[in-house]
Amino acid sequence: MPLWTGRFKKSLDKQTNDFNASIPFDCRMAAEDIAGSVAHVTMLGKQGILDKAESEKIAKTLKEIAADLQNGALEIDMTAEDIHTFVEAELTRRIGDSGKRLHTARSRNDQVALDLRLYLLKQADLIDAAILRFLRVIADKAEATADFVMPGYTHMQRAQPVTFGHHLLAYAAMLERDRDRLADCKKRMAVSPLGSGALAGTTYPLDRAYAAELLGLSGVSDNSLDGVSDRDYVLELLSCLSILMVHLSRFAEEVILWCSWEFKFVELDDAFSTGSSIMPQKKNPDIAELVRGKSGRVFGDLVTLLTVMKGIPLAYNKDMQEDKEAVFDAVDTVLLCLDTFSPMLETATVLRENLRKAAAAGFINATDCADYLVGKGLPFRDAYKCTGELVALCIDRGLTLETLPLEDYRKVCELFDEGVFDAIDLDACVQRRTVKGGPAPECVRREIAALRKRIEN
Ligand code: ARG
């Protein structure tokens, strides 16, 4: 039975009923719906809107329903219109008329807005915890590879030497910003719309702040129309998750490249890669590819809700029921990606020698060679030009800056002496980059220590 009988002479058409119902997906907010109702009814009792003993009986029964759902003694009736209807019907089944008083001074419009806030606050915490797990894995891997010299790239061309640990810490920096964004988004999410009623508040003397406090929320919404029709908190969360997925997708893309025979910087554990049904030699980074692909789903979820919301007049409209599947999908996808990526990275082998070979082959110490001449007093622009000529000479002769004889250096510029070979030594090149945020192993280790501190706080 729907909650809205009385006015209608017929029951809802079967297909329309299914079209209208949200219980197949809002059933996952059962615990939050009950928590919201307990706070609401407790507040009604405190305000004398409901008899104190009756309000306590309702709250107690609601908690029993929550416990029964939790331990499997009670199953959600999937023919109910939505989770709110189901909980109220079950309450009334258990305690009769008292159950029918729960909805005093409340609408499903402020109820669902509250439920979703409570649910997403929990999900944001779960996602934060998953990011933390991932950050720990990154910190460990970065520590183990803090002095693995590799080429850093711009334009996908070998550019300057960095270390694998340093490269990984770039992703840690992105993920820490993701955590910040989530925390900020939670501030605006932790506001109670309860008391907004259907749209125009209520005539009952509610203590909205008290109900919010019971729920651990930091305040109440300022406008009843906004209270029931605001879904910014969902859009903000979806935006945060989309940015997070951009980060995971870029990381995934690099793992895919690194696993190719063209790079071979990384070997994934067999437990985190897959084979081909026809090509016996194949070992594919499917997990990373799926993470990259699933980023599209999450962006799609954001665009779904932006599109749903953009033309809705105030206040509540049923369009807004479409918020849930989109944001649930995004939350599930992000959790899945984080928790699959973490062990994949943890068990991956970083191939130090291959990193080194790639670092040795791309003239990535050319800037250091120019800097060496600057140290001898030459203006940087001239030093740059000399080094460019040396690189051209090396390419012509199939040599590297390390193997080019000193006399060739001196033909291009007389300022060169034996010292140049120390200056362009790859390890030395990395070790000298000690600027804050730089790739020198000592810097990387310092940043890892700082990261670990932030993680454990
Ligand atoms: N299932 C609805 C939703 O998710 C609950 C609110 C229904 N309100 C209404 N006036 N029909 O948005």
C-alpha cells in the first residue's frame, strides 16, 4: 500500500508502479532512513508534539527494525514504493496506530534529502579510508624505489632524470588533494534539511537543531525550499569522485604503458593480470585498463545528475529520485577501483635495470650538461646551444653524452674538462635535485616521512 491513499479511487497501474518505485535502489539507505526517523521522533517527543512515552516506543521499535534488517530476521519488501514507505509500514505493523504518528511534521521530501546526506557521509568516509589504504601502498613502494633512476617525460619524450619513488609520490599528492576535497564536501553535506517539510516548513514547533545534533550533523538548512531541492552535495561528491577517477585513470594509463614490452618498467603479479584466449604469450594489464575505463562511468554519473538538476523548478520534483542510482554507481565504482588498484600496485615488481637503461638512452642529462657550462661562467642560452650541438653529434655517431670523448666536447666549447663526466652522471644528476619537491632520493624519503605522518594523523 502506498502512503498516499485516500484521494485515489484506483490502485496504480502495474507498470507505472514499477516505473515510479525507488525501493530497488533506495533500499540501501534503510539504516539512514531509520536513524533519521529516530532523531525526528525523539525531537517530536521532546517538543511535546508527540506524547513522550509514545515517541520512545516508536524510537525503540525503529531501532528493533534496524537490528532485524541487520541480522537478517527482517527482509525488505521490494513491492513497497520506497524505503520510507517500507519502514513506516513495518513500524505500523508492529505497533499499530503509534506507527502512523511518525510522519507528523515531516514529508518524504525532507526525509529523502536527509537520508541521502547521511548515507553519502558514510560513503565519503569509506572512500577516504580506501584512499588511505592506497596511500600507504604508494608510500611503501616509493620508499623501496626512492633511488631507482628513471627518465621523467614531457610530450612522452625522455626529458630529465627522476626516480620511480618520486614519480609515485606525484600520485600521492593528487590523492591527498582528493582527500581534502572530500573533507570539504562533507562540511556542506553534514547539514540537516529535516523540518523543511514538503517545501514550506511546518506549523509544528520543531527543534530542528536538536534533531540535527542527534544525527551528528553540524547545523540545519536555512531555507525550506532549498532544504528539499538542494542536491549540490551530491554534485559536489560526484565532482570529487570524478577528479579522483581522473587521477586513477592517469595512473592506470602509466601502469599499462610501463607493462608494455616497449617500456617494461613494471611487471605485474600474475594474480593481478590476465591472459589471452588465443595468444599464449600475452599477459595483459586488464585491471589497470578497467580502472581507466571505469573513470568514464563516474564522469557519466556526474553529467547525469548535472543534467537532471539543471532545469528543475523549486522545490521537490520526482526527477530528483534519479540522483540515487547515479551517485550509488559512482561510489561503488570508486571503492572498487581503489581497492583493486592498491593490491595490484603493492604486488607489482619495479624493474630497476630497465628503468636505468631507459634513463641512459635519452640524453636526459643534457640540461645538466648545459648547467655544467653555466657553472663555468657561460650564459645559459649559449650553454644550451653548445649542448644541443653535442647531442646532434652523439646522435650522428651513435654515442651518448657519457661515451662522447672529451676532445669532441672541447671542439664545441673549450670550457669543458674531465669534470663534465661527473656532472652528467645520472645518479649525480638526480642527487643534486634537492630542491623542495625534487626527485633526489633524500628529498623523496623526506616527503615519504611527511606523507606517512599525514596518513597516520
Ligand atoms: N523516492 C523519492 C526520492 O527518492 C522519495 C521522495 C518522494 N517524494 C514525493 N513527493 N513523491 O526522491
